[in-house]
Amino acid sequence: MAPRKKIVELAKMIGGLPGMIFKIDENAPEYYGLAGVVSDEQAEVALALGLRKERTAEEVAARCGRSLEDTRRLLGELAVIGICRVYNSNGTDHFIVQPFAPGLFEEMIG
């Protein structure tokens, strides 16, 4: 089966060093770790969130062209899975995707 493009992009975003080129295919642990728990629409929202960028659901919705309700739902799912973190600042939820680090996959649920 061919790798899912959005999952490959997400794996590269959160798994690679800037400027570093590496191959992600269906056998790469970064890929199959994500492919089993992240849908393509979740990956699209995570990609719109960006790496190490603190954004609100409104900002992410504008970046990915989804409704605010849909974006909030998907960000919530990504937070439960462990792909992004959510914290409240001044009464507003902010979301952030951190790069892969040892122990990240242990936090993900499937």
C-alpha cells in the first residue's frame, strides 16, 4: 500500500531537523506510528498548526480552510492522541505541535 501523503508530510514536519532530508515510507517508524492513529483530516489540521507555533483554533481554521467547529473537534482529537498540546492562556485555548522526542510515542494512544 502506498504511504498516505498527509501522514508522510506530518512525519517529516515533526520528525526532521530543518534542512535535513530523509526518506519516509510506510516502513519508517515515524510513518507507521502516526498512520495507525492519525486520520488524513487530522494530519491536515496538524500541518496547518505548524511545528512549534502557538495558535488558536481560529488561526488554524483560517490556515486550513475548515470551519471553526470542525477545526476545534480535530484539534481536540489531536490533543487526546498526543500530537499537539493544548493550554489555556487568558481564557483562550492555544495549541502547539512539538517535534518528536524520545518518549513521544509512549504518550500516544491508539
